[in-house]
Amino acid sequence: MKSDSSIYQPAQDSSIRLGLIASASEYSGTSPRLKGPVLEQMVEFDPGKYAKARRAVFDAFVIGGPQMPMILFALCIEDVLLNWLADPTEPEVWRAIDTWNRQGAVPVALSRGDTHTFVIPLLEKLGDPVNQLRRLNNKPATDAFVTQAIEVCKLGMLDGYEHPYAPAPAHRNSCVLHTRRVDRALKRLGYEIAYPSSGSGATVFHARRTELSAVPADARRAIRTVH
């Protein structure tokens, strides 16, 4: 496995959405049912409309790449499909998976101005084929993950991914899960992390790079297979 980011560079002038993983204690005034690591994503629809959703499915998948496989967390809630692309070398990701499996549920926060929290029961534990990637835990390959993830999200490749349990969604959002390792890798590639603010005009949590990439990427190689 190669971790040299010069082999596979992200496209120039790219901006990618980021998602968050945070402790439930950071969400004040939320339900006591909200425990453990919370997946958060900033969305372009009103998440409050789904507060009483009756149909919600969360699952994890493996997506292959030219340098390494990646984890895809997917949430289908009514007519919405949300994706988080996660680094399998990040210990924080595996701790979250283990906690969700113990709890039998995944806490999720969706934000658009206000933040709405959900507790999504697992139909079954998050196991294989994702567990097969535990061998990558704590390996020095985050740069490879980030360069792949940038291409996947920038070119909308996840937008064509169909959740096996879900009808065609009315709303779809995809992001890269922001962790300490991912943050460092993005900054090494010249990206700045931008939070939503009235001053910047940004409406979502994202990373942006404006300088030219030294080596243009072959984006069509970004996804080799979906398992």
C-alpha cells in the first residue's frame, strides 16, 4: 500500500464537503438516548421534517480505490440518502463502530441552521465486509485515503451509489468524515478547513484548495469496485 500523495493527486481548485464525528455530550439539550460518537452532516434540506420519520436504515459498506479500500457509512431516512466516506486507518472510526454495535444504534445529527438529532437503530451489527478492513487500523495511509476521497466526492461518484434498502432519494448528500488524521492530511495537501459563517458565505462545513495541483489525477480510477 502506498501512502505517497504525489502518486494520486486531487483535482485542482477543489472543494469537498466534510462531516463530523463528535461526542454526544457536545449536543446540549438533546435526548438522553443520544449516547456515544455522533455522526453529523450539514444538509440543504430541513432536517426537522424528518423528526418523526418511521423509516430509517443505517449501514456500512466497503468501496474499493486504486490505492486502498474505504468505508462508506450510509443513512437512508425516509426519502433522504446521506453518505459519510470514512478513513479505515483512523482508530476513532473503529471505536465509533464498536460503540454503535454495543448500543445497537447510531446517533446522528443533521444541521441546517438548527441541529436535529436522531437515534437510528441498527438492523444488524456493522460487521463484514467492513470488519475485513480492521487490518488497516492505525496504518500510515491517511494521505492515500484523502486523495482518493477528494476525487470521489468532488466528481459526485457517491451520488450514483444506490443504497440496497432504499428507494430513489429525493435528497442526497455526501461528505468526507473529518477526523484528526484527515485534518492533518488535508492541510498537507494545501486545503483549508472552513466552517459555516455569515462572513465567509459558507453554508456547509468543507475543505477548500485553490492552488493548482502539481499532478492532475486520473479521476476515473477513483472507484474501482463497490463490495
